Amino acid sequence: MSEEKPLEKAEEENAQTVGQEKLAAAGEKAMTMHDPIIILTSAAAFIAAGALAYFFKGHSAWLTVQAALMAAILCYTAIVDLRTHLISVLIPVALLAPAAINLIISPTAQELLDMGLGVLITAGLYMLVTLISIAQHRKDKSKRHISWGDIEVLAASGLILGLGKGYIALIASLILATIVDGILIAAKKADKNKPFAFTPYIAVGSMVAYFL
């Protein structure tokens, strides 16, 4: 019995430590999500994208609102992902609002089909790339994971962009991620064995594709 008590005590202390770490992580996430700097940056993205859409998308009120909402949501998601490597499940839901504007502008079966294909081309191809990467690193458990948050954000972006621009957004995101992360690793500013935030690249690629 004297040997079991120290063991039980050690397990209890370990459980308490894990619980405290989870609590600290949750607290950090909550603080990050309500950071005034992130809110202000997202507001700036809202205004900038809205203004660009108004002047370069034919002065359309609906497209102005769509671009502004999309930019603000993606900007917010990108910064939170950079800081915490976490993506709220509410983000893809929020992106449904700008996606719905496509059907308000053009309520046709063709538009709905294009939106569906946009989801398949972005989320589907990214998942394929991820599965190939997992297969290549099947002996390394640290690299055998699927970032469902990234896939959900890509799917929502594809819903807004449609087939053609969705494909451009995905390719631009992957190229940008490869270049930037490669430079950071080469400069020893990042560890290749640790996960990278991909949402910032999705945000940039999606907004570039939107305005093409």
C-alpha cells in the first residue's frame, strides 16, 4: 500500500498539471479572440476590401458588403490562427453570410453548381495534398494529422469564390505558404517539425483571387 500511494499521488499531480495547462491555453485563446488589436485590424480589412470592391466591382452594394465581410472574417481568423493555432468552428459558419450573397446576386442553378464545385476544388484538393503528405511521413506521427479547421475555411472560401477563383486561391495559398515557410525555416526563424498556421495564406490567396 505504501508504494501505491506515491504512485496515485503522482498521477493526481500529473492530471492537475494537464488540467492547468488546458485551462491556461483556453484562457490564452479567449484573450486572443477578444484582443482589441485583432478587432481593429479586422475592421481595417473590412473597410479596405469594401472600398476596393466598390470602386473595382462596378459600384455594386452587394459585392462591397461581400468583400468587406470576407476580408474581415479571414483577417480575424488568420491572426488568431497565427497566435494560437486554433480555428473556431464559428468561422466557416460566419463565411456563409458572404457566400449567400452570390445567390442573392444570381439565384440560378448554375451559380449554385459553381459554388459547390468551388468547395470541391479547394477543400477536396487540399485534403488530397494533406493525405499525400501523411502517406509520405507515415513513420513520423508528428506530421500525420489533418487540419480540419483549414479545410473548413478553404471550403467556405471556395463557396464564395466558385470553381475558377477557388482553384486560384488554393494554388496561391500553397505557393505562398511554401515560399514564406521555406524562407523562415532557412533563416532558422521557424521549426520545420512544428505545425504552421496555414489560414493566413488562405486569407491572402482568397482575397487576391476574389479581386482578379
